[in-house]
Amino acid sequence: MPRFQLIIAAIEFAATLAFAVSGLIEAARRRMDVVGIFAVAFITAFGGGTVRDVLLDRRPFFWVEHPGYVWLVFGLAVVAAPWLHRRRERFTERAMMLPDALGLGLFSVTGVSLASAADMPAVVSVMMGVITGVFGGVMRDVICNEVPYVFHDHRPYALCAFAGAWVYLAMEAVQLPPLLSLAVSVALIAGLRLAAVLTGWTVPRWQRDES
């Protein structure tokens, strides 16, 4: 396997783990059974990457090419379900933020890097990064009967992926080492998202005039 593909596979593994954990926590907050826990973790972990592969016409899908990812999510669900149901206190929404931010950063850079490697225009590559990072969480919230977090949380989410994807392309354009470009972009996206959560930073939004 070429070095670049090996790096992407490693990032996808870490991203799958991070988003699966965020899905497990959200399913636990909803008091789901083991089937629900697995379903939410699976969709969260694989949703964005699958949409990316469909749009880039990549076959087989990344989790079909690496079935170990599926076993990872299955194992997490089986092991975590009894422990999650024994917990007396419920998980808070903030407990999901760290793995979700990591998953956002990791998956976003796989989207932009793979699109760039496929010679897509810069803006298409950036949007592919945003889609890859965001759509797993969107699908998670939809099946949990929630308005997707990215659409009503005024703290930057997709914007973090958007900014980090452009940084990746800029570093690639000046021919910095791929591993450095990937690492810096992941850290930037995850760091921006966590900073927004911890500081309460919000983006401007429309306010209804009550007068």
C-alpha cells in the first residue's frame, strides 16, 4: 500500500473510533438498547465517509475495504452497552464534544485530501472535506430524532472543517510533507471546535425583530 494511502487508512481508523465513541455516548443519552447503540455508532462512524466515497465514486466504500472498522464498532457497542446501562448518572451533551471534535477533524482531512488527490478543484475538495466531517453527525442526530446539531448550534462546527480544509490545501500547495499537512489540519479543526465549545464562541446569526 502506498505511503499516502497508508496514512489515510490510519486517519480513517482513528476517525472511525472517535465518531463511534461519540455515537455510543449519544445512544447512551437516549437510553437505547444494544441494537440502537450499534446502529447509532455505525451511522455516526461511517456516514460521512460513505457520502464522500459515493460523491468521489470510490469503490469499495472505505469500511467495505477495511472490514476491521466494522468489527471495531461492533466490539465497542457490545462491550460498552452493559457498562453504559449500569451508569447511574446520565451522560451530558458535553461528554460527546471531545470525540466529536476529533472525529470532525480526522474525517474532514480525509475528505479534502482524497478529493485533492483525485484532482478535484480546490473549492470542491474543501466541500468534500466538510461533507465528510459533518454528515456522520447529521445522520446520528436525525436517527436520534433531533434537529442536526450542526444546523442549530451557533458555535462553529462546519466552519471549523471549512477553515481547516483550506489550510490543508495551502500547505499542500507549498509542498509541505503530507503527514505534517494532515496533522496540522486535524489539530486546527479539532482545536477550533473545542475552543468554540469551551469559550461559548458563536457565529453571527439572524435575530428576530420583536418590535
